[in-house]
Amino acid sequence: MKCAWKELLAILPLRLRADVDKYGKDTMQELRLRLGRPPEIVTDRGSRWLPVEVTAQDLSFVVQTASKYSPWAASTVAKGYITAAGGHRIGMCGDVVMKDGSVAGIRTVTSLCIRVARDLPGIGARAAGISGNILIVGPPGSGKTTLLRDLIRQISDSGQAVTVIDEREELFPAGFMQGRRTDVLTGCGKTEGMEMALRTMGAGCIAVDEITAQEDCEALQRCCWCGVRLLATAHAGSIRDLRCRSIYKPLWDNEIFGNILILRQDKTWYTERMMVCR
Amino acid sequence: MPVRYIGAAIVFLSCGGFGFLKAAHFRREERLLAELIRLLEQMQSELEFRLTPLPMICEHAAQEAAGSLKAVFSALAAELEAQVAPDASACMQAALKRVADLPENLQKALTMLGNSLGRFDLQGQMNELCAVREFCASHYGRMQENRDARLRSYQSLGLCVGAGLAILFL
């Protein structure tokens, strides 16, 4: 198991670093910082509360250091998260600033959820044997991104060129092995990224993390109809949940994904076929 | 008798030297301000077209600069990379502490720059950089007014005061 732990500690306030390092190094999945309350280290075995109170300065420090003191370089703040060095995603809650009907930023941060990015080489070996397009679904924290990362690596090493549209810069942060035939496009939206990969990279396989919009689904369809293999992840607890979300309808209607890997909360998974009920 | 002459010569040279030193300080401040204006322009371009993160912008600036400004931007980049200070303003304060002997106006401009860094979105940051650049430019402009006359007067005033004191001494 690999994790950019040093990078994670570097974004934490100095007074928390030793405790987080002591109690969370190997098992921490999330660190939750809430204003005026103690920090919570979430592991697969439960929570541990540190004996200090989180201050506004602590929250500001995390946001400043995670964005390298450069709000303009962390354009995702308006979407409520920042990806720190090492691929750790920091979700934010607080006092939102609206401009022209859309979120422009967060004025005062009151809660942070720091999710630890871990790399588990080999977990995608079984899934790599599946042919055709693969959609990985699961509830938050079930390991969709971790499985996708290794699946990309396995497919890439087995001979197919994979272009990864890594909008959140979480899939392959510095230090994580990419695979021999992996090309990574970071920083741009999935729809634009897929178009670029299709037109310029001669991608045999395109991978995207977390399809959340209708436009993403439409771009996936276009790629599929161009003969490109697709790997993607989506939030859903089950096939039923997936069917209930209207944005995924085009994927169902056109049977874009032949295989759906459904992750359970305990990180195990099973496969189902995507078929239209006619 | 010769001791008197030696003393008078020392007084004369000291006063003259002070005048020349003052002129040299003036030229140094002028050169540093012009360099800072150029660096701020580069920082604006880097931001506008590449959205470069702050530590990298400061490293680039350090590579482009020389002397005291190189030291300031190197120290600022190091402070930002260390991720110990709560914000960019604190990083700039720490960097300025490391570099001694900066002209007052330059210190003021750099403090203004530090206070503005990393607090706004792209447009806000560009506006702030522009404001600091204008501050530097207006001061530079004031320095350029009667520049040669001022430099001459520093030097000749030093020499005249030195000569006067030396005569009184003799």
C-alpha cells in the first residue's frame, strides 16, 4: 500500500501533525476538521477524536497550504473541494459566496473533510480480465478511485494505451505508478478532456473518474461510438440507485457499459451486466 | 601640524564619502525598484496565462532577479514551500527578516505585495499586483524627477560640508 503521507502531514497545522501521524498513518481514511470541535480521525475500525479544538486559523492553514497559497491555481474551490499534493481530496463546507447564480467560492470555511488517497497495486488484477467497457459504482468511500487507478495500470501494462482524464488530479498524483502506456490529462473537465483524448491522443481506452453530469455521459457515448474502450466510476449504492438517476439514462439506453463492478462498503465487489429492459 | 592636516583630510573625505554613499543608495533604490516593477510584470503574465502556483512564481522571480531581490524571492519561495506559515503575508514577513539592508520604500512595496498574495481569485490577484506595481512606478517616477540634479547635489553637498568642516578644523 502506497500513500503520500508526508504530503498529507505537510498541509496540516503544526500542532496536529504529530497526533495524526501517530494515530492515523496506516489506517486513516479521513480526517475531519470542524470549527470549535475536536479533529476526528476516521479509520475502517471507527473514529478517534484528538484532544484539541479546531480553530478558524487551523482551517485556513489547511486551505492555504493545500492550494499552495494560490487560490487561482485551485479553481475547484468553487466546486467545494481542493486536491492537495499526493492526491488527497479536501472537501469544504462553510459560508458560500454566490455570484450570478452560481457558487463563486467559500468565504469562511467551517468544516473540512480530508480524504487520504491510498494506492493498492494489484487490487484491479481480477477486474482487468473483464473485456469491454467497465463502469465502477459504489457509495462514497468504497474505493472506486483506488480500484480504477489499479485497473488503468493493469490494462496499460497488459498492452492497451489508456488516456486518463484526471479532472481532480486524484488518480495519479506524483509518485504513484501510472503504467507503461498511460497518458494523463489533468486540470480540464471530463467532457473537454475526452474530446481532446479522442482527437489527439489516439486513445484505445479512455478512463474518467466520477461521472456526475449529463454532458459527461454524452461525451462517453461519443467516445464509445468511435470505438474507444471506456473505464469510468459513478456514485451509486446499487444498480437500482444507478437506474434511478436520470443523467445515466443515455448510458442505459445505449448499453454503453457492458460490465458494472459494484463495490460494497467493505471494499469487496461483484459484477453485473448493464442491460435494457425492453 | 601634520596631524591637523590629516584630521582635516579625514573629515573632508568622510563628508564627501557620505554624499557619494547617499547617491549610491539612491541609485541602488532606483535600480531595485525598476527590477521589482519588471518582476511584477512577469508575475502578472505568469498568472494570467499559466495560473502558476505562488511558490513557483516566486522561484521564477528569484531566478530572474539579482542581489537583494533575488534573496527576497528565494527566501519567500522557501517559506511557501516549507508550509509552516499561516499565509503568504507571514511568509513575506519571514523572508524580509532574512534579507537586511533593503531601502525603506522597497520594503514597503514588498510588504504590500506580501499582504496581497494568495488572498484573492485570479482577477483580484491581478488587480493587487497592478496596485503594487503602480505604487512602485509612482515612487520610481518621483525619483526620476530632477534625478541628475539630486545626485549632483548629494555629492557636492557632501564635499562642500566636508570642505567647510575641514577649514574650520584647520
